[in-house]
Amino acid sequence: IARTVYRALTGNYDGLQMPVIYSDNMVLQREKPLRIAGTANAGEKVTVSIAGQKGEAITASDGKWSVILPPMKAGGPYTLSISAESGKLDYTNILIGEVWLCSGQSNMEMRMMGNAAQPIDNSLETLLNSGNYRDRIRFITVPRTNDTERRTDFEKRKWEVSSPETTIDCSAAAYFFARQLTESLHLPVGLVINSWGGSAIEAWMDEPTLKTVEGMDIEAAKNPKRGVHQRLECLYNSMLWPVKNFTAKGFLWYQGESNISNYQFYAPMMTAMVQLWRNVWEAPDMPFYYVQIAPYKYENSSNTGAALLREAQMEALKTIPN
């Protein structure tokens, strides 16, 4: 508390600092206005430059600043330079290409190494050849936390370059998507992976959004007895919010098993969630891709449970544009 008061009174926010999602080897979004955001001491001028483009901002009284750079073509490697009176940061080996946010439950979280008795098809060949994509595929994985408060950053992660040593820990679904995309478009692809196994869709949205879904039991959704990965707002606060300022092309979503029990609300919940995410990114037409869950008799579900959820996912196509 004393540190917060000191910062508010003096305007000193420990100088120029950037969220962890900015690191060497990252991919920045092409052909869209590019937001770069961080903190510095109040009133400082911050200058951001990359690939011949430059932007400036004055740090606000709360220490925050944001620069919007004009759209840039795919390419690289470049150096992203950020400077202020209190410091200078240079990020190297930066590529400009497609950035996709990859969320969901274990379907998306499952790494290329696979799980016990659950191998990934063609994973060994994929790992063997992953070094060929070091200048085309990069990824960063947001770590889990049991903290339910909204967080603006996370720790101990960095952008990884595609290689056998790193790709083994990458989301398999996300990596295969990136590989197909870079082969089709011939440009770099960056993956921001923020999934959580077993998570319910309610955890990925805020309370005002869920309240728009008629018939939902809000009190049950935010019951403290539910795990943080299934409780209303928890993953929206801890896994989505820390990356909200990172400009991206679109969303990838692979989730549904944890909502078989309330499948009748799934289509309107997903529709509301997509609208919320697009609002957060200030991009009303931001593409949203998702996968229907696999045919399987899940524990505590009837033989038709998964089919009814898949049907709800299909119905969502009618209510979610783009």
C-alpha cells in the first residue's frame, strides 16, 4: 500500500517497463494498427520504433502509456526499440506476420509431447522438422495461476522459436494450425497460448456478459467451491486480461467438454463471449475459429451429451458473425 501511495504522489513508476509478452523473438501483427503498451514514470515521453515506423506517447499519471503504429507488411527480422528518459529497451529478432490467441481447455492445452497413453499423431516427425520453421513459427504460453484477481502481466515466460527442444511444450492444436497457415500464406505466425485443461466457458467471460444469457444461474457460476478454471470470470481475469493489449489477427477456441451438463446454454454463452473478447480488443470483426468436440461418452454424461454440445456449437455459427 505504501508503495502504491508513493507512486501516486510522486508519479515515479520505476521507469520504463514492458509486460512479459514483449520479448526477443516475438511476432507482431501485420497490416493492422499496432498497439504497443507499457509503463514508465508519469509525464515521460516514450518513443517506439520498428521497421522504419515511429510513434510517441506521454505517460499518464497512473504510469501507463500506449502507442499505435501504422500497419506494416509481413517481414523481419527487426528490432523493436522503446525509449524514455528513464530507460531504453531493445527487442531483437522480431518478425511481423499473423498473431493468433489460442484458448480453451485440454484440447488446446495438450502439448506436442502428448499425455500418458494419449500420443499426438505425427508428433515425432513434426518435432524433427520443427527447426525448419524457426523463422516462421514463434509462440508464448501464458502460465496458470490460482489468483482470481485481474492481473495485467505474468512471469517467467518468453517467446519461443520453433525447434525440437521448444515445440515439444507447445500446444499441438495451435502448432499444427500455425504450420498449415505459414505454409499457405508464406509468412511468420505467432501463437499466444492461454488455455487451461478442464475449464468451463463461464470462466472465460465476466459477470455482466454472462448475465445477458437468459436462464443462467449466476450465483452457481461464481460459487467459490468451483475450481478457478470453472468459476465465472476467473480465467477472463487471469489468462485473457494480461494479453488484451497485444494486437492479434484472431482467436482460436477449442473447448466444450466441461459444459456438456449445460449444453442448452452453450450457444448463447459462446456468442456472448466472442462479442466480449472482440470488444476488449476493440475489433468487432476479429475472426473467431473453433473446433467441435470429439465424439466420446464423457464421464457423467449420457450417450448423447457430447452430441448435444456439438449441436450447440453448430448452432453458434448462426449467431456469431465472421
